[in-house]
Amino acid sequence: MNLETVILLWLFCAAIAAAIAHTKNRDVGEGFLWGALLGVIGVIVVLCLPPPKTGLPPGTPPPPGAAKRGWYPDPTGTGKQRYWTGKRWSDLPPRDVSA
């Protein structure tokens, strides 16, 4: 195996680890770093990492004044609406309000 193949394999592992981290709502850079430093072992490490703990424990009522799930004006000021999951903005594209 030549050096270019090894480098491409290592970069492929870094990209796969970054993609896995993204699907688990973890930092993509963290996943890329694991994959870049450890290769295939880094991909396995990222696969084993749990999603980060965010939000309230199950069964805990939201704090007073917390926004409920639903469509709200896009915080980026596009004039469209984005979906709030109750904890964060979703990855759904903004919808047109005029429709």
C-alpha cells in the first residue's frame, strides 16, 4: 500500500467519524479528530459514544415560559418559519409563511 492510499483511508475514516458524530448531535470536529487520529479505531470510538445529554430529564415539565413545540418565526430573519422541537431548532428547512 502506498502513502497516498494510506492518507486517503485515514481521511475517509475521519469523514465517516465526523458523519457519525453529526447523526448523534455531537460536535463534528470531535468526530473528525477521533477518526483522523485513530483511523478505524476512531470510527469505532465515535460509534460507541452516547449522544450528549441535553435538555430536561424525561418526565420533567418544561420551565415556565418555555416555548412549546411548533412553528415560529425563523430567528435568522428570513421572514419564514422554523420548527422548534421544544429544545432546539430542527433541521427542517424553513417554511414559507405566505403558503
